[in-house]
Amino acid sequence: MLETRSIPVPDALRERITSCTDLDRLDDRPGRAVTVGRAEELFGEDGAAG
């Protein structure tokens, strides 16, 4: 979703996303992916909730 929105996904973050095993967190990511301005916001960096 992020790439479709032309939001760059750094390799370290891509690894964090693909290795995540927290099902609650994974369930929330698609909804967040359509609203964030930066990929890092998926996991709450920069003060965002998550």
C-alpha cells in the first residue's frame, strides 16, 4: 500500500514489517497505511500512535 501511494519504505522498516508476528499490530497496519504520510508512522515513530 505504501509503495502504491509513492511512500518510500526503507529496507530496515520493510524488514520490521515482514518479520512482525504481533497479530493485533498487523491487523491495524492496512488502515494506517492509507493514512500515514511516512512509512515510519506505521509503528508510531515521530509521535504517532501505534
